[in-house]
Amino acid sequence: MEYLKLCVGERFDHDIPAEGMSIVLANGTPLLTFNFSASPREIQAFLNGNTSFALFAKAGLILFLFKIEGFLDWSDLAFTIHLAGDESIEEGDSYLPFNLVLVDPVTKIVKGLRMVTVSPDFRSRLAELIRKQASEPFDTMAYYQAIGSLYDQYPAASDLLKQAVIVEQGGKTLPAL
């Protein structure tokens, strides 16, 4: 098992998009990377702002939705287990940690690290969605076309949020929207 070492002030020497966000599984734990230029105030908001997470699932697609108060409004990232190597998320009745990493896009220096959790219910729903997704055949081109079609139907993260399977704030499940 390979471990990922992350340290504020050190280089993030892993593949991430040039500008933007990415989500991967690292030893069964979601790692959400923000490759953003950030002011000191934005870094503090990243480190301390209330977090919210949601899951959207439709036609074999899974999208993570997330918000960090004062840093980032509701945003989304598509995820497929088919591109995650041999990773998975174990079901269980414990909270699931999410590692959040803020990386300067120019220097690749880690500017902030944070771990937040989602509830056991969120964890179970995510594990089930991933298990279903893993059992279906995968075609890379069809996957990206399906994402494009989904964004045509739901052009904003707020549109996806209205159809979310589960929405949480600070590890607590919220009533359906």
C-alpha cells in the first residue's frame, strides 16, 4: 500500500489539473484537491469555513457536490470508480473522512490541509453507489459524453443539489431539499 504524504509548505508532487479541482480516493479516503491561488483570508476560510457535501447520482454517474463557506460556493466534480485503480470505500457505521488540500497552482506548494467528515449514512450511500458503478461496464468516451449531457440538463451545481441523494453540513445529514 502506497501512502500519500502531505505537508503545508511542501510541494504537492502528484498529478492534478493545471487549474481547478480534482477528487481521488487515497487508501479508501476521498482526497479533494483545490488547485487555486488564494489570499491569506481565503486560506483561513478554507481552513475554518463550514463545509457541506452532497452526492448526486443518475444513470451510473456520481457527482460530489461541496461547499466551504467563505472559500467556495457549491461546486461539483464527477467521479467514477473505473478510473480510481483498485480503490474502494468500505461500508461501515463510522464517519468517512475527506481530506481537503489547497495547492498553489504556480508553485505546487500546499497552502492548507484539512480533514472533515461525512456521516455514516453518507458513507453507506457512497459505498453503494460506487459498488453499483463498479458492476457496470465502462467506456471512457461514453462516460465523458454522459457527463456533458448531464451538464446540459443541470447547468449549475445548484441544479444538481436539488436532485442530490444526500446533503450534509458538518457531518450532519440535512432534510431533503
